[in-house]
Amino acid sequence: MADLSQDAWAEQLKNDDNAFILDVRTEEEVADGYIPNAKNINILKGQAFVYELEALDKNKNYYVYCKAGGRSGQACVIMNQMGFENTYNLAGGFSQWRGERTE
């Protein structure tokens, strides 16, 4: 797992042909806006979160975010334990995101 600054996360994502954007916020938070092309899997769903992760391709590069960066950091740790090698946490989360967003 790597914690990336807002700028580093956006720059690396832009140049990554194997990227997968993962939003681990609640559905209510997602309703307030999200980063385009992100898949939402709510980390607060416990084991259901793990089951949904198991269906994902472990060879992708995962760009993970939440509201402030804490839950997405936890998600990256869980994913690494499950065999996902490339996970990148958005430091500061969506609340500090200044890039493209869908409202």
C-alpha cells in the first residue's frame, strides 16, 4: 500500500492503463459525489465487503478512496492481506479532492 498525495494519486492514475478506482464510502456519501469511473464497495459492510473484493482482479492497480483517507487506508491493508499487490490510498480522501468529480 502507498499513501499518495492528491496530486500524486491523480497523476499516477492518469498514466495507468491498468487502473481500477475503488470508492469504499457509504452509499449516502457517494450520493454527494464521486470520482468518475469509481466502483463503490462500502467497507462498513464487513464480511460482505471482503466477499465483493474477492470477485475483483488482483492484477489491477487499485486507487482507493473514502471521505478523509482513513477507511481507504484500512481497505488497502485488507486488500494487501488478500493478495492485492498494488493499492494506492488517496491521502485526505474525497473531501480534499480537487480533480474531476460527478455530483
